[in-house]
Amino acid sequence: MMKVEVWSDYVCPFCYIGKRELERAIKDSGYEGQIDVELKSFLLDPTTPANTDKSVYESLSKKFNISEEQAKEMTKNVAARAKEVGLDYNFDIMKEANTTAAHRLAKWAETKGKGPSFSERLLQSYFLEGGAIGKQDVLLSLVEEVGLDKTEAQEILNGNQFADEVEQDISEAQNLGVRGVPFFVLDNKYGISGAQPKAIFDQAISKAAEEAGLKPKLKMVGENGNACIDGSCDL
């Protein structure tokens, strides 16, 4: 089994793009089922207010000291890049969000076998639907959608459970020298920074898998031809 660790944040547009590129590469690699993907937490801005309603354009405008119209122009290339991997980003309805609670719930979801589905739902909600994933009511709704217990999730949000796990991921990233996300580590040997093209993931997966001694599944070539099955033949 090969391990791929992925550091990301739920409000990082390149993280969702990078996730899709990795998924496509794994699917085409022949090693699907032999690669364990572990999602790691990263907080781009933990100082963001939990109940903010500030638009992404307003947030970018303040961060980079530019006009909101300039901020809107900044997002166009990102949206175009997202479309290349089948994601229809809608920056017009996105709002800034503090993702600390989302990461804590994602860690809890992992213990219930729902980590991947909950993380995917968070990204989908934020980038495609304009979901305010920093707010508890939105998070609890997403929890229910993936089949998790809303009452237990509320208890976690009211307390401090899984905060240590989130901090541990962030500390690991710092020790690796990670300054931005997404960041991918394959079998503790190879690092990929950013939402690289699928070809980069293809190459890294192939190399790491070969060194790990994994054997790829057969890749079928051509359409089904005439064959004899269970004593009968297609004539």
C-alpha cells in the first residue's frame, strides 16, 4: 500500500483543483485500491471571524489592497482552471470563512469512516454552492447529508475535541517547510506543491509505486472481442 498525504484548506480554490488532479491520476495509474490518501488540515487564515458574511471579493480586496473589481478579475483564471477538471466555481456567491470547525469535524468524520465524503461535501458546498462553511448551522446540515449524527457533531462543535489533531497536522506541515497548500507527500519520499497538472501526479505516483513494489492492475486495450466463455463461443 502506498500512502499519499494531502495538506489542504477548505477555502483554498487550488486545493479542490489539486484534489481532482490527484484523483484522476490515481484512477488512471493502475494502482487504484493500493493507494491510501490521508487528508491533512491546514489553516490559511485562522483569524477569520466565524460568523463573517464578507464576500470573497471584499476579502481579497482588503488582503491585497486592491479594488473589488480587480479582485473579481483575479478569480477568473482560477475559475477557468477549475473548469479544466470539471469544477464550476461560483466566486460571485462565495464568502470568506473560518475553517477551524470544519477541520475538527472532518477529523471526527474520519473516525466514523466518512472523512473523504465529508471533506468532498465541504469543498462542493463552498466552491459550487456558496455555502458558509464557517457557520455551525451549515456544517451541521452537511454532517447530516453525509449520514453523520448531527447531535454528536454539535457536541464536538461546543467543545474542543479534535483540535489537537488539527494542530498536529499544521505542525507537521511547518516541519516539512510547507508554506502553501495544496501540498502532497507520496510515501514520505516525494513532495508536490500546488495544483500541478495531472501529468506531474502521474509521474510521481508511477515512481513511488514502483519503488514500493506495487503491481498495477491490467489495463484493457480495445473493445471486447469475440470470446469463448463457459463452454460456448460467440460465432
